[in-house]
Amino acid sequence: MSADGMNYAPIGKQAPVVAPGEFAIAAVGLDHGHIFGMCNGLTEAGASLKWAWDPDPQKLDRFVNIFPQAKRARSEEEVFSDPEVKLVAGACVTSERCALGVRAMDAGKDYFTDKAPLVSLKQLEDAKAAVARTGKKYAVYYSERIHVETAVFAGQLIDEGAIGKVVQVLCLGPHRLNAKSRPDWFFKKANYGGILCDIGSHNVEQLLYYTGAKDAQISFARTANFSHPDYPELDDFGEASFIMDNGASGYFRVDWFTPDGLQNWGDGRAIILGTEGFIEQRKYMNLGHHHGPSHLFLANGKQETHFNLAGKVGYPFFGQLVLDCINRTENAMTQEHAFKAAELSVKAQLQGDAQSGR
Amino acid sequence: MSADGMNYAPIGKQAPVVAPGEFAIAAVGLDHGHIFGMCNGLTEAGASLKWAWDPDPQKLDRFVNIFPQAKRARSEEEVFSDPEVKLVAGACVTSERCALGVRAMDAGKDYFTDKAPLVSLKQLEDAKAAVARTGKKYAVYYSERIHVETAVFAGQLIDEGAIGKVVQVLCLGPHRLNAKSRPDWFFKKANYGGILCDIGSHNVEQLLYYTGAKDAQISFARTANFSHPDYPELDDFGEASFIMDNGASGYFRVDWFTPDGLQNWGDGRAIILGTEGFIEQRKYMNLGHHHGPSHLFLANGKQETHFNLAGKVGYPFFGQLVLDCINRTENAMTQEHAFKAAELSVKAQLQGDAQSGR
């Protein structure tokens, strides 16, 4: 795992669900380092990474250096016209992700995009229309749940009834800014979408997932730039409260204030309160101690338990996604859920910006 | 410390600021176990506990058993008419605290009440009028900050600039219900005031204190009874968001869902995000580990530090309060601050109840 959240790329175990060559994929749009995590997950699930493409030769060099099995395409069209390619994984500039997906789906491919999957309600309409028109998938890499072992395990615990009925999910998503390492588009709101849309989308997805809700009302949202005047379009802080359609509460805070002395890029937490107990995830580190990632704490009617889950849970999302593409099922994540998280993230951003006059 | 939050009564060190007999106090109104913590703090600061009074002889028995130096009064009037008594400490039923305070102040005593100090805006007016009329103090035992060593130390760190400018304070105040051990009034909203007014007031006070704000807007508030149909007037969940008058954000959640397997009555946290670092307080326990109370984690530009503060910080509030009463200063806490926390707690309760239709 990189110390930089932008390049968070967990390595799991080989758990192929298909034979070599049976499910070919391509990486198109390499602007965000999440593409490495996405391709790690898919190739561990048995996908064959056949092509890579980005208009920037340096990004392409870096990618094929890490994934040498990928052929350097000469154009996006070369990838899209290959009938062997079943799925296109993309992590281009956030504002371009929807257009890339629509092109990929129109070329007959399923699409797997980095989060945020889109930055506006108009793009959401376009994406939904493309899904309806093509029958293809617009899947999303909400990595802070699907590519985090505590997050996967928390879902399993809730399903088993370990904490009763979930009444609140509260997520903290701090990130290290590393401003000088970031590309220009990262600081342009039209490109990155705003903090609630961008890293907020991880959290909205978790609120929906852990509460089991299908939708939510946004009770309150706020964005701010507290201390980065050199980057006026950067939201360095965001928060939002939700009342889920099943009555549970949801709250999250995201920020770019991880200090340099922290062992990792962010002390991400998710605290899930149930009627019969609660769960705390310390996803990437255990604050104050160098114990590595993947700490989950469960308290219920019997006891408190500290689970160190590193290497013990795996990432079932990727194998499920590969099989979903083959079988046209929705076991990894429903399209409705992926779009709803995006919708609420964009709406929270609009509400937060309006609140703050940003 | 008791395992029951209702009887949370930390024992500190003897740190007298006055000579024996120099500052006499009385305990009047013994309904809530917080009276023990209040009297611990004051007597450690050198106050002489001269009288105790409650109309319930059993409560009086229990109290003088623990504080044998206190004489059993025969009436409230006996206490109030003693000119030696400088301060009346009270923890009666929440809805009666304002009236007790007004009587005490009109009798020429300073007043130190358990939180919540009052349950309505009308009571706030009455309390403010009594302060103006008598020149006496209406001090409040916001124990989750003033009687918690991590909370005191966090304030010191912020004052030293350890985390830069505070941009958000987020508090979690879970409590164990122990419904069968609670008196009837505890479940009557007119008496306890609602969860945001009651245990919420601890948290509002912390938001004001750690952000250094004088006032705040309530952005969102919610109360709920998720799973206690036998106690319909109990709010088992509450949350509220604030924008402080200096721009910082504040959020807290309170609840009565501490599960029986937890080592303590509640895993209270306060997470303070600054522009140059952050602080996490694990006030009463370190989840998953039996390390006792008083854990504070500081992350800043240099490092992460885990402080175990048990017995190391003390509770300066009490000595300051005694001296404030003698010198008519406001070093422990200003009257304005104590009332503002109460005001915002009551307003959050009203807003939360309206939101929820409760």
C-alpha cells in the first residue's frame, strides 16, 4: 500500500474466478493512481489485462511498467474495437469519467470507473441513459469499502446480526493533501467535482451499504476551504448528514488535513452503531501504534473484540464483478446502488456549496 | 469511577486552594449521582462540605455515608439560611435545577448545578435574570470536559497551538441505559429535557470550548427513539451539527446504546481536527483493550503520540471555581459560556424534536 491515498492500491490474494484469457479487460484513462488498485483487484480475480491506453505516454509507461502484461494501445479506438475486451477500467480526470464510460458502453464494454464516477446530475442522466441503451454496467470503485478488509468484514458482521439493527453510520475520511504532488485538475472544481462529490462518494456509499438503505434525504451539507488560500477551488473540508429511507442516520466528514507526522495518508474510520452493539473500523492504521492496517473493533452484548484483519478477509467484490459481467448478475453491487451513491454525493456537494456560498 | 455513567465520580488529587473551613459548601438535591463527582471535585479543591439536603431520606443517607463530614440538614431553608455557606451544589431532577438555583442565588449563594443546567428557554431567562439580580454564579458541571483528564489536556494542547487552528470538533457520547436502575423522571421528557438538552449539553459545551467560539448556528438536529418502545419519551439517539460563530464546524452524536459487553458505561470520544494536526480523546476506555481511562492521541506535523493521562492532569476547574466565587472572577468558566452551551442544547433539542415529529 502506498503512503499516498491517491495511489492506494491494496494487494490481495490470487482468487481467480475465471480461467486465463477468459475475461479480458483494458485500462483506459490513467490520471488517478486508483487505476492500480482497480487492476490489482481485477487481475487477482482472474481478469486478463490485455490493453492499456492513455494519451499521456508517461502515464502509459508507468502503468505498463507495473502491469507488463498490458499492451500499449495506440488509441482508445484500438482498445474499444477489440471484441475480446469485456470490461474497460478507467481512472481518468473525474469530470471525464462519464464520457469515457458512455463511449466504452457504446462500444459494447462494461465499464468500471474510479470514484467519483461522475460530477453532475447531467452526467448521471447520461450514464443512466447509456446503461439503459446498451445494457452494459457502469460499475464504480468505491475503494474505501470494497477494497478495505475491515469494510468488507463489517458488512459480513452486520449481515450476521452482530450489532442488531444499524441506527447510525458515521465515517471519517481524512486525506493527506501533498499539494505539490497533485496534478492541476485536482484543484479545479469543475474537474474533481468538489470534496463531497469526490472523496465524499466513498462515504455516501458506505452509509447506504451499512444501513441497507435505498435512498436518503440530505439533512445538512457543508464544504469549506479553511486554510488553503493558494488553491481557492479546493474544498479542504466537507461534511454531510443524512436520514436514510429506512430511518437510520448517516454522517460523514472528509478533509485534506492529514498532518505530515501521521504514519499513513489518512486515519479513515467508520463507526457503525447498532441496537445491539457497535463496530469501529480503523481502516488504514491504528492511531498511535504502528500495527499496520485493518483494525476492526466489535462491541456487543457479550464482549469487546479487536480484530486485526490484514490478509484475512480478501476483496470479494472483484471476483463478483467479473462474474456479474459474464452472467449479467448484480452480486458485487447493484447498478442502482452505485448510481444512488453518486447521485447523493453530487446533491450533497451542491447543497454544501450553496450552504457555504462556494 | 463507577461503571454507570449516571454515577461517574472521578477521584482526583487533593489540591486545596483554600484553608479548611474557608469556603463552605452544601449539597442540595441528590437525585443524580453526578452530585458525588461534583462534591469530590470541590472538596479536593479545599471546599468544606458542611451540609447535605434532599427531601428523600434514602438519598440523604447514601450521600452522608460517602461524605460523612456533611451534616444532614432538616430543610433546604436550614442550608440557605446559614451565612457560612458560599456555594450550593445541586443535582436534583433536571427540570427542577433552575428553580433550585434561583432560590439558592436569592439566598445569597453561588450555585453549581449538574448538567443539563435547565430544560427550557424560559428557565434560561429565569436563570439569567437571577444572575443579573443577585450577582451570583450559576455554574455548571459539564463533567465530560471539566472532569475528564483527556478533555482538560486537549484544551491545553490547543492553547499551545499543537494542532493549529481548530476547524472541527466531533464528539461521540454513547451511554449505557441500564433502564431498570433509572428513576421514573429519567424517562419523562419534561423532566430530563430530551437527549440533546441532557447529555447533549456536555457536547455543545465542548464544541464551544475547543473551537473557542462564543455562539453557533444549529445546522441540523435530530432526536429518535429507535428501539425503546417501552419508554416512548426516551430519546435513545440524538445528533446535531453546528457552524460556530468563528467558522469552525461542530458535530456530536449521543445515544443510549452502549452494549452490555462494553467494559464501561460509554466509549466517549472527542476528535478535534486542526489545520496542523488532530487530537482524539478516548475518555473512559480504550476500545478492545483494558487499559483504563484517559487516552489521548495527538497527531501533528512531527509524529503521533499516545498519552495515557490517568492521574497526570487533574481537574483545575474546581479550584478555579472556588477562587472565582471568592474573587468574583471567571477563570473556571464564564457565565456567558455556561449559559450559551445550555441555550444551544435546548435549541438543538427543540429543533431535533421538530425534525423528528417527537
